[in-house]
Amino acid sequence: MPDILDALLDQIEGNKDATADSVYVKTADGQIKFAAADLDELFGELEQVGTIKDADVETPLYEQKVTEADKKAQADRSSKYGIGVKSGGAVTKPKKWKDVEDDDFGDPVNYRYPIHDETHVRNALSRWGDEENRKGYSSEEQSTIKSRIDAAAKKFGIGDDEEKK
């Protein structure tokens, strides 16, 4: 699925039409239809790059207006947290996370893996457990993010070692 999403995100022209049982995305090469059964997985993957959450279409990353000040703020976060700026990462904090502190993200540089409550910590543990989600990070960055997620899990009393892969 990630290869399909990478290709899809590269080709999206911004024309989306969602219905109860399917989503159509118009691309430069035509139109792609996603069945409702595939939507949960699609939304989960797109959430990681900051485009869609629970069928609530927000401003996609490719349409965000990013200023030089935004880029500098992200570079400052990168220096502070020791995590690099990633392709597809959010430069600015998504609106739905505006009240969440930077320290409450596993990756606060790219605003990925929110860990501000028990539900999101469990989600971060699950997503971070997927090798595909870790592969864009260096071993040092992976260690940093894992430590941040594990600390949040401990804070919320989530201690099952199997859950913290």
C-alpha cells in the first residue's frame, strides 16, 4: 500500500469526491476509485503524511502555504529534538493538533505520532511497530522516537512489552 500511496500523492491534482461507499481521486493519469473496505487503511496511511484523518479531508500538504519562518521553525525543532525534516512531513502543526504541545509527538519535527493521550499512544505504538513507518528515519532518530513513545506509554500505564515492539 505505501508504494501506491506514494504514487497517488505524487499525482494528486487536488480533485476529490467522497461518497459513503467509495472515494474517487482524479490524477494526471486518470481517476482512481477506492472501495469503502479499503478506506480505513487508506486514511491510516494518509494520516501519517498529514492529509486525511477519519474521512475528514483537511488541507493536503501539497496545498499548504509554507513560509520561510515556518521552515526555520521546523529546522529549529530538528536541532532541538535530533530528528531530521522528512519528505511528506508537516512543516507546520496541523490545525487539529493546534492545542497539542510539540513535546506530545513522537516526531515533533514533522508532527507525526501524537502521544498526548492513551488512545494516541496506543496508536503510535502500533504504527511505530510497523517497519514501513520507521524506514525513513536513521537508527538514531528511530531510537529517539521510540524512547519518546515508550516514555508516553509508561506515563499512561501502558507497559505490555508485546505492544511496544
